[in-house]
Amino acid sequence: MYATHSVLNRAMKPGSAHGTILNITSTTALEAPPFPGEAVYHANKACQEGFTNSLRNELVGTDIRVLALRPGVVAGHFHRQRVGGDEGAYEGFMEGYELVLPVLSSPRGRLFRMC
């Protein structure tokens, strides 16, 4: 929020107000999975959603877009911690999700696949 405030203070000068603010939230901002000890994490993600939506409303009529990126489940250490390292619980949690490999484009229009 502090970074957004600082950037907006500079960006809102006459003739320079354009761009995109991209806030990284999470699908857990919209629903809280049943894992103990994550209340602060989920509350923070919900706060980011509210901030993004409010900021978007405040900037209507400007050339500044405000977007939210909500990554879903990412296979890794974070989700292993959620289940206390229990490999069976981890596999059960990840079951049904399809691996998505992000594709990035370079300034020259070439595509790169992250693995």
C-alpha cells in the first residue's frame, strides 16, 4: 500500500497519469481453505482485494488501471507446510489440480515457457 501511495503521488501530476497497478492477491482472498493457523494470511489477501477494488473505483476517469492477479494452488513448500509435511495429505490436497506452466513473452514478441 505504501508503494502504491508513493507511485500514485508521482503519477497523478498533470500529464503523467497513466499506467497499470497490479496487485498480487490469491484465490484464498475469496475463500479460506480449512487449514489451521492461516487466519492472518487469508485476512491479508482479503484486505488486498478490498484495497484493489477501492483503488480501482477511486481511479475511474483516469488512465490508470488497477488489476488483481489471483494465483491459485502452486505446488511447493507453502502447501507442504499447510499439511505439516504429511505427503499423503499434500497429494490429496493437490489432487484434481492441473499443472499450468506460465508463458512469458519477451519485448521482441518471443514466447518463453517457465518450467
